Amino acid sequence: MQTSTPSPTTSRTARRAVHDPATYGEPMHGTTPWELDPAGAQALLTEHFEPGADRLAHSIGVGRRAEHVARALGRSELLVSAAYLHDIGYAVAARDTGLHQLDGARYLRALGAPAALTALVAHHTAATVEAAERGLDTALRREFPTPSGELLDLLTYCDITTSARGEAVTVDERFDHIYDRYPPGHLVSRSMRRAEPGLRRTVTGIERRLERRLT
């Protein structure tokens, strides 16, 4: 797999770590290198995606949506970092198997990212469904166990309610965009249709929680 070395600027920005995740907005402290905080995650994105590219716009949009969710629900910066980096597997330096969740998680692992972050990236947005289509489900689960807790659902919610250009959208609009982009029979289209019922349930559940928290 092709690899790249982040610049010194990215290295300085990215070297923040914790042993226990802090609530979003609180200082992070620790000694483990390469645990990416939200600022470091954004810096890494700009190293790998061209300005104005849809993938960069979407990733930033998902990250910002995660910032809102993390504040509203009192969740850690880990969610926000994973949101910014969830599609890093599409970067040229990370591409290998074609399953962007797996490629992104492997790439971040090579940079020294912690297991909690790589697991979220590896499994976001029903990754196991597309992994099964590609014959990679065993590798995915073996290398990156499914994270426990709610952060995976929150990350998936942020992804599935953000458009390709980084705008907030409804789940209906998001699926319409996906099916317009990938024709019937395409591996991604097939995978998303299989995953759609579960993804819709996830979005509905998170929306209800946010509504209760904000009312």
C-alpha cells in the first residue's frame, strides 16, 4: 500500500493524546504520539485532498456536524476526530483494497492513531455490508473489532446527514444523492440498499435524542 509521511506542520498539530477521552471542548492530555485531535485531523485532511474537492468538503462538513453533536450530547473529541477522518481512505496515499473504511483505518494505524479512532473509521456507515460484497468482512473484523458504545452510531449519523458538498441534509436527500451517483447494480449502490433500513433507524434514533436534549 502506498504511504506518505505527514509534514512537520501536521506532525506538530497532530501530536495530542489522551489515555481517557475528554468531553468535547475540554483540554486533552497524554503521551501517546499521533492521537489526532480535531485540529490535527483537519490538518491531515488538507494534506491529502485538493482544495474545493467534494471529498474534502464532505469530510469537513461531517466533522463540523460531529462538533455540534458532541457538544449537545457531551461526547468526547474522539467522535469529532473520527468524523473529520472518516473518509481518509479515499486519499491516494491510503487506497489499497477499495473499501475506504478499511483502507482509512489501516492508514491511520500506520500513522500511530489509537485503536479507538481506527475502529470508528473502519466501521462507520455500515462498513461490514460493503466489506461482505468485496470479500473483506473477515479481514475488517479481524483487524478492527467493532467499537462498543454509541460513538459509531453518532459518527454514522453525522455522515449520513451530510451531503457530498458538506451541507446538512435529510436522510432521504442523502440516499437520493448516493443512488444518483452510483447506478443500480454498482457495488456501492447494492451495499447501501442493503444497509439503508438499519442506517435509517440509526438516524431516527439519534435525531430523537438530539430533539430531547435541545428542547
